[in-house]
Amino acid sequence: MVYLDNAATTKMKDSVIQSMLPFFNDNFGNASSTYTTPGQNSRSALENARAEVAKAIGAESTEIYFTSGGSEADNWAIKGICEKNKKKGNHIITTTIEHHAILHTCEYMEKQGYRVTYLPVDEFGMVSVKSVEEAICEDTVMVSIMFANNEIGTINPIGEIGALCREKGVIFHTDAVQATGAVPINVKEMNIDLLSMSSHKFHGPKGVGALYIRKGVQIENLIHGGAQEKGKRATTENVAGIVGMATALKEATENMEEKTKKITYLRDKLINEVLSKVPYTRLNGHREKRLPNNTSFCFKYIEGESLLLSLDIEGFVVSSGSACTSGSLDPSHVLLGIGLPHETAHGSLRATLSEFTTEEEIDSFVAALIPIVQRLRDMSPLYEELKKGMI
């Protein structure tokens, strides 16, 4: 099997698993039971992990709050900020191509009486700083714009948007689930007020994530109950998962430049090979301002699902878009958002790499892809019309 679906989830590293094991049996104490030795051991590990996660994004450890993943962090950011700032206004700004954890939460907020501006993006999936500035008004509570798109990999001008929001006195949140551990992030330098991340995107365990909340930002709780996470998020802490997340993020950010260079080389090789050897193909997303591991294509005159299944039979694991919308027959809202017609958007494929991906795997993938695309096109009435010069 050749695994090229790392935007959906990643393989856990052995070192991450080893770091977690003691907290299942030996150090299994409740981290909130601070007056027992097992509890103190768990609490110490929890706070060490918090410090590691904070260090990776240039934050302070007191600004990191652990969650069950990126979707919870996104929900908490939007609902919590809006609830705490009701007196200021009821306006939210986001984009049309956010992850559904943002879009569906914004739709929920609209039902609660909030007004949401969904900013358009350009052909590469990038939002302009000017459009954000023009959308901000007196009753704007917050701006939420993803750091990098999960389907097409385009990286937004987060630092500029953060500076603008800070100047305007508007809270700025970014969904950085795909970007954390993949590109350098400094929340202070980028003027980010809240940032969502998810462990399983950078070789950590599933079911654990974090929300960075800048010191001084007031937010309402999403989950009520106990006093965990400094009274901000009730539930017994998942110490093993949190330790695994911190280990994975530490390793992801160590020697990032060197690892990025290798992954980017493979990404660019894949892009160049596919575009040069498979006609009637387009690259989705920005050519340079994109995540180092992301490739996204649209193959005209075929269905993406057929391509996906054919590649799966040959032992290649890829996706047609976001794993969170798999099973949907509708074309990707991201691809429609960058202006692609339905028939083109239906022929999408996303192949995402990791530091474990090899050049041999890229070569074998391209070699398998070419005849599969041709076979599927030969069955397409539209492709037949193209060959006859009818379209």
C-alpha cells in the first residue's frame, strides 16, 4: 500500500506511541487529583506537554487549552467568542472555502441571530486582505480565516490579516489544523488571537487537539462541568493523548526546514509529472504559496470517485477532497469556490505526502495514474466528443 492521504490523517510515529504508553498503565492517575502521587505525575506530564505545544507556535503555556480535536477547537472559538462579546455586535467574517467545522458552526450562529459574511476567494483559493478590511464594520465580533486550505493547500496571508484585525480591534481566529507542524507559525508575530490545531494531522494520536487563546481574550466555555483546563473546558484530561500530541508536534517542528525541503521536492515532482504526462489536467490551489505536502488536481472528462476506486485497487490511498465530506456526491465547495464548473470539480483528486513518503512511491503512483486516467476517459462520452472535435 502507498499512503498518500496525509491531509486526512497521518501515521503515528513509534516515538509518539512510546511516549504515550506509560500513561495507560503506570502513570494512569487523574491529572486533576493533584494531592495524590499518581495525580501529580499526570499533572506534571500534562503541563510539560502544554509547554511543548506552546513553544511550537510561539505562545505561552498558559494560552494553550487542550480539546478533543480541531472541530471542537473551531466550534469553541466561534461560539465562545460570540457568546462573550454579544454586547459588541453580531457580525462574523469568514470565507466560502473554510472547513465545515467553521462553515457549519457559522450556519448555526446565523440561526442564533448572527450575521455572517462569507468572503470569496480568488482562483487559487486565497482571500485578499482588502476584502477582509472592507467587510469589517462596527458590529464585527470576529474574523475566522483558515491558515491553509485542507483540500487545495493554499496558504493565506495570515500575518497581514492578523495585523489588520489587531489594528481594527477585532478578534482574529485561524483554523490551522493543516498548517500546524507543516509550516512555521508564530502567533505573536502574526497577531493571531485564537488558533485551532489537531494532533492526528502531524503524526500524533486522534481525538486530541488544542485551542490557543491569547492572554486577555475573553471567551465563554463550550463544555461545562469541572474545573479542568483552568476552568475553561470540563472533562477529565486525556493525558496519554496530550503527551502524544506534544511529542508529535515537537518532532514535527524540529528540523522543519530540512524536512520541508524534502517533502516540497517530492510535491513539486508529483505536480510536474502529472501536469506534463496527463493532458486536460489542472492543478488546484496556488503553485508556490501552498502547503509543502499538498497536491490537488482536476482531471477533465472523468469522475473523481472512479479514479479514487481504481487507484485503491492498485494499492494507492488518495482522496477526492476532504475526508470529512467523503460519501457526498456533491462537488467540493472549495473547488466550486475557486470558480471551477461542476463537471471539472467532479474530477478531483488530492494526494498529500508526509516525511515518510519516498520518491519511489511518487514514481509508482504516477506510473499507475496515467493508464487509469486514460482508461476512464475512453469510457467517457464527453471525451469521445472531444476527440471528434465536437467540443
